[in-house]
Amino acid sequence: MIKRNGIVHRCANALIVGIEYVFLIKMTIMKKLFLLLIVLLSVGAIAQNFVTSVPNWYSDPPKSNKKYYGVGAGSSMAIDIAESKALLDAKTQIAEQVGKVSLTDKKVTTKVGVNGKQEEVYQTKTIEANLRGVKIIKKAIMQEGKEYTVYVLVEMKRRK
């Protein structure tokens, strides 16, 4: 009985050591995969198209009978917010080409001092448009200090 217990004990120890070894191998593989993921994400962030001046396509967007084009620029200390602003600006340009634009003037009078008044006129632009299939085809990023400026070129197919 003692030998059997000894053999069983050794087998159990060998099994535990084997399980620990497999666990260590899995952990090592997971660590390597995690590091690879970090490296790939870092390369993706570095691969952004950083520029030092306004891109030519922003100043002179393409023209076509088959597609609408719009360009936009947005600035922020957060790169994703700057891109959202640029995309909104570019989509607005396409909406102006596609949709119905209406302008409304509003006059605001404020008191200045005891007898003075100051009048300001604001213009509100409303655009009604259905935008489908708008795609970013070019993007450039400029960084000045802590602020990012993102430029985008978007396109949308013309419907017949």
C-alpha cells in the first residue's frame, strides 16, 4: 500500500507539474499576443497621415458628375473630436449641394449703458438633406503644440 500511495503521490505531483507547465506556456503565449496587439495599435496610431501644411485636396477638392465631394477641417486638443468636427464640416458641404438651404436673419438688441443700444444681426442656415453612403477618402492631421487640426475629404455617389 505504501508503494501504491508513493506511486500515486508521484503521479499526482507529476500531473500537477505538467498542468502548471501548460499554464505557464499559455500565459507566455498570451503575454506575447498582448504585446503584439499593443505594438500593432501603436503602429496604427503612428501611421496616421500627419502633415505640416494644409493638403492640396483641401484647397482644391475634386469635381465629378458621378459624385459629390466635400472637405472639412476641425481643431481640438483631442484628435477624435477634431476629426468629428472636420467630418461634420465636410458633410455640411455635401448637404448644401444636395439639399434645400434656407437662411434666416435674426436681429438682437442689447442695452449698453443707461441710454445706449447695440444691435447685432445673426444669420441661421438650415439645410434639409438626406445623406447616404458618405465616405472619408482622404484624411490629414496637423499638430501644433497640443492642438490637432484634422482635414478630411469625403465623397457621396450622386443618385439618378
